[in-house]
Amino acid sequence: MDQPSPPRPAVMIDVARLAGVSHQTVSRVLNGHPSVRSETRERVLTAVRQLNYRPNALARGLAGRRSRVLGVVSFDTILYGPAATLLGVERAARAAGYGVSIVTLEQLDHDGVGDALSALAEQSVAGVVIIAPFTNTAAALRSLPTGIPAVVVEAGTSGALPAISVDQVAGARLAVQHLLTLGHATVWHVRGPQNWREARDRESAWRSTLEEAGATVPPAIDGDWSARSGYEAGLRLAGDPRVTAVFCANDQQALGLLRAFHERGVRVPDDVSVVGFDDIPEAEFMSPPLTTIRQDFDEVGRRCLGMLLDLLDAPPDLLGEAYPRVAPALVARASTGPARS
Amino acid sequence: MDQPSPPRPAVMIDVARLAGVSHQTVSRVLNGHPSVRSETRERVLTAVRQLNYRPNALARGLAGRRSRVLGVVSFDTILYGPAATLLGVERAARAAGYGVSIVTLEQLDHDGVGDALSALAEQSVAGVVIIAPFTNTAAALRSLPTGIPAVVVEAGTSGALPAISVDQVAGARLAVQHLLTLGHATVWHVRGPQNWREARDRESAWRSTLEEAGATVPPAIDGDWSARSGYEAGLRLAGDPRVTAVFCANDQQALGLLRAFHERGVRVPDDVSVVGFDDIPEAEFMSPPLTTIRQDFDEVGRRCLGMLLDLLDAPPDLLGEAYPRVAPALVARASTGPARS
DNA sequence: AACGCGGCTGTGAACGCTAACAATCGTTCT
DNA sequence: AGAACGATTGTTAGCGTTCACAGCCGCGTT
């Protein structure tokens, strides 16, 4: 006689027996196969509920082709953008009935990405989302013949890979034009790390926007996304009377910059205007509240997943440029103002 | 005749054939079984390399008992602590040869946790780490007879569940005592959301530390971890001459508070000292740099994983309180100073 | 000289599910 | 009326591993 709550969780055959059908019929019901008499379907569903049956995803993946798990390759640092994107992807995946397995990389190099992908392939993920917007990611991926459908996030115009990204060029242009419109003769730039695609895109858009406006292009200051690097940049910029407007490649750097300016008695926005990038939740509460470029990471995650799902059943790679960039937006706050007269 | 790069990835039997052994011997080599002649082992490993064989985790999980995947239940907001902990767990898991599947919850309630756990159970994870330090998480978990080994992060002294946490009480005490030592008559508190275990722990430690010191205990101000809530608290506190020291339940709230004080002309630390909690990377670059309590989330993640792995082969729950709390540390910066004389 | 034992390897059967095909039945078409 | 058809269900065979149980070998024992 069976115990009411057996140690072993119910499997499909248990459900089948209880419902008086074959295990295949149970499978059909579970997978929404059309040709099952509705009375039978009900009987099966009742049995499922009664036994608290949950299909085993491992067996499912092994038997059929597709697993209902997606892989996400992210990396090892807590940066707002990637973290927010990951969340967006996960949420969208869950909504679509997929699980999410993550791998973070410490190495940004070829092997790192390769290993991550292998680890995911081992788990038979149906597809992967790669949130690793380094300039060399695309190259690394191209040389990996894993055959898993993949979507790259934020990789910009890298080429042959399906990618979703925020329009970095438009964002940087928004920032620079905002400052120029306020009457600043030129705009300085604290850029992000050079191995990041986005950093390069922002920098080059900054440069070309200035050039188009006929403004002189000051040298870019190096940064690495961290507040500390922004702080150091701020210390260098603080003494220079030519500096009236600074565009930071992200909000953390802007925070550090603000700190340095504050220390050195540079008033923002009276002496210098500052614009950031990302619109992290804290931006509104910096001193002063930071004007910045908002990126909708949630939307990125969502589109990214949509694209991956399309990729899963649409075999060809004809999807090329069908997916438009996500548009960034300027959020004007108190850190920017008219140029000193 | 086989193509050199077949569309179908190699499976164990392919390796076996190439090495001239049985599939079982291949399995033995892969799992480090002792009784394989070293010459045979070499032969198999060579074949593995040659075919670029990777064992199928799905089949492995199905056939054997254990899958090499752990689940992490997190939730839907980008908060520094949980994000950092997740990263720590993932890193530790990867080091131990485990994959990580994540599920985020939007609902904090019983069903939310239950669904998350079911989703993970479906994937046959070997164990789960739950990063959801709500006060009701413990209750929700106890009522779930899923039978999966689980470790809860940051759940404090909740009781019957294996848990790893930073010593919130010690942390809050550190903060309050730091301020009292500086000569402040009492310390105000902007607390976190009441459904968070940690928020309650910090609040009650704040209260008891004040009481022990014979200081009056002002009413706690509500917050929800966000900078905005800190800002609002700051606006309320700014007018009050009795307020000379504020302990914020996290750094974001402290940021908002600083912003509000700045707006209202309250000088920090001259008029009011402020202490935060977490030591987010930005804390050092706030205006002024924030004195705060550092939590080592990476260590939390690591211990958490260690505990889970112990739990996996050590069946009994005799591990109870064997795992000590992670000690927090005071990081003194410029936002605190002596009381006004 | 036969026995037994330990190191090494192979065989068959799960694991829980889906895919492909076969079987059954009541209809509908010619 | 006989056959073919569509809807519904069952049967059999894997998916790629590990597990349990044999085999085989050569050596030291009795």
C-alpha cells in the first residue's frame, strides 16, 4: 500500500496509472498536444494535481531536443548596467517559461568566453545571452563553433552576431548637445575602459558631436567605470579654467568627479556642468542631482530575450538588423547649467 | 565515412569506441574512479580531447542522483547586498564545479518562494541558496516540504534553517557606539523596510545600544532602502535641532539623507554626523565620504556555498550553529565627527 | 594444483521523458 | 455496404549517463 506522501516524488507513470491512461497521454496533456479528449485531459490534470506532480526538466531535455533553460554569460563585477540587464533577461525568461543559468567570467579573454559557453553547453541550454560588452567579445564568439543560438547584449555594431543594444551614439550625442546648447564652448570627457565597446562608442560620439559643432576636442581622460577613477579625473580637471562642462561615461565616474570638485571648491553647475550616463537610481540624489542619460536596461533584457526566442525557432540568421537599438533619453537635473558668462 | 567535424557532438560511446574500451570505462575515467589502469585512462583522455567530448549534464543528472547545478533564489531588485552575494555564491559554486540557476521573485510572499523552489526543483538542482532576507521567508520555507537542501542567506537568527549571515547586531552596535563615542547625546535612525529581517535587526540593535548607554531613544524614521526614502527622511530631520547624529540602515538611504541635508543647509559632519551600512563602492565618494559599516558579501557567498556543499553529503541537520556570523567592520570616513559643543 | 581474491573491465538495466509509429474506434465517402 | 479517414490512445524505442552486477585476469594460498 502506498503511503500518502511518499519519499519519492511522483513521476509521469504514477500520474498515468492514477488517471488510468498511458504515460504518453499524460505527456500529451502536459505539452498541450491537441488530440486528447477533454474528458481525458481533465482526468489527467486532476491526477497531476493530486500527486503534486512536476515534470522532470532533466528527462524532458534529454528526451526531446530542447531544454527550457537559457544561459546567461555575465561577468564578475557589480556594475549597474549588466546587473540590471541580467534582471531584465531573467524576468523575461521566466515569463516565457524558461529557466536561467548564469556563468560569470573573470577573464575577459577568448578562453573565458569559450569556457563559459562550454559550461553552458554542457547543461544543454537552449540558447545564451551574452552580457559582456567587451570589444573582444565578438571576436571570441565568432571563433567558437558551439552551434548554440546566441544573442549579445550591448555589443554595439560588432557585426555578424545578433545583438541588442542601447544606442550609445545617440546617448552620448544627447549629452554633448545638451551641454553645447547651454552655451559651453566645449565638453570634456571622462571615458570608460577601452576594452568596453560602449566606452568607445560614447567617446567617439562625443568626439564627433564636438567636431560637427566646430568645437575644439579636448583630450579624453581615462576612467574605468569606478567612482574612484572619476574622482581622480576630477582632481586633474579641477584646476583647469578651460573646463566648464564634463561628460562622464557613467554615473559612478560622475559621482567621483562631483566629489573631487566639491573638495576643490569647484561649484557644480555654477563653475562646471556635469553629465553622467546610465541614470542609476542614486543619480537623482547626488549633490547636486545628476543630469544623465537614461538607459532602459529592462527593455534591453526583454528585447534580448525576444530576439533569442525568435532565433530558437527561426533557424536562419536573416534577422540581421531587424532589431532596432533601444533609445536612450536625457534626464536633465541640477548638475548642468548655462556656461559661465 | 565520418566527417571530421560532425554536426552531432560526440557522446560517451564515441569516445569509448575511439579508445577501444566500453562506455562504462569512459565514465569511470571521467568520474575519477580509482580502478582504471593508468594506461587505459590516458587512452580515454586522449580520445576525449580528440573528439572534444563534453559530458552531457542532463543525462548525468538523470542517471545518477545528483546534478551539478545549484539554484539561487534571489529577488527582483538591484540592491547592492543581494547582488554582491549572488556574485559571491556564483563564483564559489563555479570554483566547486557547480553551475548556478537563478530565479528571481517579484512576490515576497509564501507562494512566491514556493513557486521559485518548485521551478528549481523541476530542474533537479542539488541544492538551493536563498537570498531573500524577508522576515516571512523562514516561515514560507518551513512549510515547504520540497526536500531540497537549502541554505538561507542573511536570514539572521530565524531558527530551524541553516543560515549564513553578517552579524547585523554587531554592525549596528558598531555604528551607534561610534557616534556615541564622538560625544553625541543620542542617535537617530532611518530604518529599512519592516519586512526585512536585517532592517529589524539593525533597528533593534540600534535601540538596545542606546538603551544600554542610557541615551534617549528617538522614534525611528521609516525607509525602504532607496535613496529617495533617505531623502525624505532627511527633509524631516533637517529642521530638528536635537538631531546631531543619524544612523541610516543602508548607504543608499544615507546618500538621500546627505542630499536632503545639503539642500537644507545642514552641514555634515559639522551639524550632523551620518553613518550608513553596507559600504557600497560609492560610499567613499559621497559628499562627504560616508562613514559606514562594511559587510563582506563575498565572504557571505563563499560560506554560504561551503555550508550548502556540507549539507549535500552530510545528511543530518546537526550543523545548526556551527557556522559563525560574518563580522562587519566600521569604516570611518568624513561624514562623522564630534558632536557640536 | 586448485582455490580465492583484488584489480580491472564489460554488460544490461535503469533514470523520466518525448518521438515515431501502430492500433482502435466511430464516421464519412463512393 | 466496404473502405478509407480522422480523432484518440497505446506501444516501443531511444536520449546519454550512471549503477549494479558480472566476468576476466594474474597472483599468492593451502
